[in-house]
Amino acid sequence: MKILLIHQNFPGQLRHIAEDLKTRPGIDLLAVGRDTAPGLQGVRLLRYKPHRQPSRQAHPYLYSYEDAVLHGQAVLRSLQPLANRGYRPDVILAHPGWGETLFLKDLFPNARLIHYCEFFYHGRGADADFDPEFPLSLDGAARLRARNALHLLNLENADAGICPTHWQHSLHPAAYRHKLVVAHEGIRTELLKPDPAAELTLPNGRRLRAGQKIVTYVARNLEPYRGFHVFMRALPELLRAEPDCQVLIVGGDGVSYGNAPADAANWREKLLRENPVDPGRVHFLGKVPYDVYRKVLQVSAAHVYLTYPFVLSWSLLEAMASGCRIVASDTAPLREVVRDGANGHLVGFFDREALIEKVREALREDAPEMRRQARRTAERYSVEQGLDAYRNLLGIAASDVADGVAARESDAWFRQ
């Protein structure tokens, strides 16, 4: 069986299924990713690069669409020589958000095309108009509507799709929801576990231990979409109220979603300028190795996760798997995961006082049962649970094992 995986930043969200497929006899696996993709050991990766940037002369509403067409064209041109030598995938599993799969049904009309359907944009009722500090203009709403042209084509072209959460599924047009199943790709619950003896040594040499008053915050990048501005504005009061607590902040200075600040190099710099805090107590760790990240979660007494109504971060589920005491924003899709008062706390995204109150409560009371419930919830999002859903979509039974000599003639087209 020939399976083609496509992700601009391969492996991205396809990591777990790629790890699974590469070990299965009888599966001929090829991946496609941009020239900047990290790749995955043991998986052949065909890299592509658009031949130019979108034209600045194009209508601003169409800039992202032209970019998608250029990505799709680059992937088409990268795969065409293999198709000319006889390569025909049975299944294509792809994140289509940058346009990579736009033209693959023309090259491989008989392949089953499965899309990872992460998000469908809305001018109202989701992320775009959520934060009054960053109001959505009429021009911005029109741009979002035009941006959905790519996603409508993706939904039309796909034979099936997968959404990580029910809320993300609900954002897609009703006419296409029947194609989409809801299944999270999963987190490594076997690696992320509570450890009451956990210790973390900070860059300044200070050693922190589980059981101390430690507040943690994690995001890929420190930005308003993940509530960094709300968290930073709450910190001065929290630090005054809890003079013996330490704060660990993990995340980069880039922008994953939204825009960079106009008056500073990044949101960390801007918000520190507006909300000065003691650097001896608030530790910006940047992007850290996985083992350090695990220890950050294991020493946490109160883990803060804030987000606009947007895609759910792996870090929330990983914090729950680590047995963290969760204080999270009462926003979709968190309500699918966090049950207020049972496995964590939900507070209004903009309710600074409630955030401080619940963090202080978490620092004062260990609440072991709440931590256990968080861990149990996370176990429902294990990698194995996610793999079952992906295998079903791909048409692979979990117990499938080739009985010996599954021919690897498919390697020939790649070597030619």
C-alpha cells in the first residue's frame, strides 16, 4: 500500500501516524514537505519550494490565495517526475492549509485524499472578533472571507477529513461536515506523567522542585492569541499577593497567529515594558528541549493556559497528562476538555481578578483528586487513541502485519 504524507513543516501534526506507518511491513511511505521542513528519520522526504513569492501587485484579499496556488504548483511539479515513472499513491494524507494539495487530484485522480482540517475562518463568533483590544475591521472580515476560498476547495477536493476537536469540526460548513471525523492526533501520555520528585535547574542555577509555589505558562510563541497579554498584566498583582512564588514562562518571541506589536520587537518586550516584574522570580525560558519542558510541567503548582476561541494547543493536554493543576480560559474548545471544578478551573479570558484568584487557590491547595482527573482526561487523548482513528481513515487495521515478503518494488520509482 502506497501512502503519501504532505505537510509544509513535515512531520507537524502527522508525526505520530508517520512514526507508526514507517514501522509497518507492506506500507510504502513517502512524505512531502517544504525545503525548511525538519523531516523525520526513517521516512523519505521529497522537499519542495515555491518558485517565487506572491505578487505584491495582487489584490490584498488574494495574496494568501496566490501563495497557496504557488505552494500547490510546487508540490505538483515535485511529484510529477515520480508519477511519470509510475508512482501512484493509494492514499494521500495531508495538512492542506498552505495549498499543497490543490492540484493533486489532477495528478493522482484515483488516490483517496484525506485532509487534516484544522480551521475554517469566521469573521464573527470565533477568534477574529474575540478580543476588543484588537478589533476586526470590515476590511479584515472581507479578507478572511476571501481566505476561505482555499479551504472550500480543500473541502471539495477531499474524500475525507479529520478535525482534532468537535468545536473545530463545527466551524466547517454544514455541507461538508459529513466528510469529517473528529479525532485528536494524540499526545505522549506515556512520557508525560506526574513526578512528585521532579526538579528543574534554571539557567541562573536556581533549583526548583515539585511541591513549591510555581506558576507555569507555555505557548509556542508568547502572543495575545494565547492570552500572553492577559497573563502578563495579571503577574504584578499575583507576585505581590504570593511573595514566595516563582513563575516559569516557556515560549518563543515569534508570531504564530495574529500580528507582531507595532511599537516593540515582540510581545514579550512590549508587555514587560508595560508590566515590569522581578527577573529573579519570573523566568523566561524561551523555547526549551523536550526534557526541560517535561520538568517544567512536573514542577508546576498552577499551570495557566489561555487562548482565543481557536485551535487547541497540545500543551494544555500535555500539562493535564503531567497532572498539573489547570487554570484555563473559559473559551472553546477548552470546554470539551476542562470541566470546571473537576479536572481544572475555567475563568473568563478577560477576567484578571478571577485568574489571579484561581492561581492563588491552586498555589495554596494541592487538590490531588483534581490533578488525577486531569491526568485521566488526558489519557483519552493518547497517541494510541489518535492512531486508531487515523488507521481507520487510511484503511489500515491496528493488527495489520504483513505476512512476510510484502514487495518493496515501490522503492524503485524513488531511486530512479
